[in-house]
Amino acid sequence: MREFAAVEWDRAKRSLDSTRRLVEVDPNSAASRAYYAAFHALTALFAIRGQSFSKHSAIRAALHRELVHSGILKKASGKDYDFLMDLRETGDYGGVTQVSGDSARLALEKVERFLAEAAEACPELKDLPAGS
């Protein structure tokens, strides 16, 4: 699971970099990348704990049940993750509804905070070797 966690943490960091590049030019794609940065970070954190999930809804529920409720992550992190997941739905499937530049910039702030808190809550993430 440690190798899997390393790959996922690397994906999280790369998705965060993509979010930063896209935020001003393609808010819809930036929102999607921001969500996936948080998703991969959360997947890495759970992998370190020996857990994995096959559905986005399952990892979201586990975030709230096991990390937020227990105080490992702040309540705000759970809300940030929910925001990112909902905004990704708009960016990817919103039809005529688009992600605004302001919302994409807010998503970037939230995902940067989410990854920082994940790394603080699980210091092993920072020590993982770069993924492939």
C-alpha cells in the first residue's frame, strides 16, 4: 500500500500543479483538477492507513466518518472536499452552467489548504518517494 500511496500523493501534487496552470485560462478544467488533487491526496492518506475505496462517494463518506468526525482533519477540510467535489460536477457535467473564474480561484485555495492539512495529519505523505 505504501507504493500505491506514493503514486497517489504524486498524482495529487501533479493535479495541484495543473490546477494552478489552468485556473485563469480554463476554470472548468481547473475545478476538475482541484477535485482530483484532493481525491488523490485523500486516497494516499487512506492507503497509508491500509484502506482503499472503489467509489468517490465511499471515500467522501469515509473522509467525514473517519477523519473529520474523529478530529484527524478539521471540519473545514470536509467542507472543502465537498465544495471541490460539487464544483467538479459543474465543471465536468454542468451543461450550460460553467465554473466561474472566482470559483476556480476559490477551488485552488481550498485544495492547497486540503493538501497541506492532509500532509500535516499524515506526515508519512511528505516522506513518500516520488511516484512513477
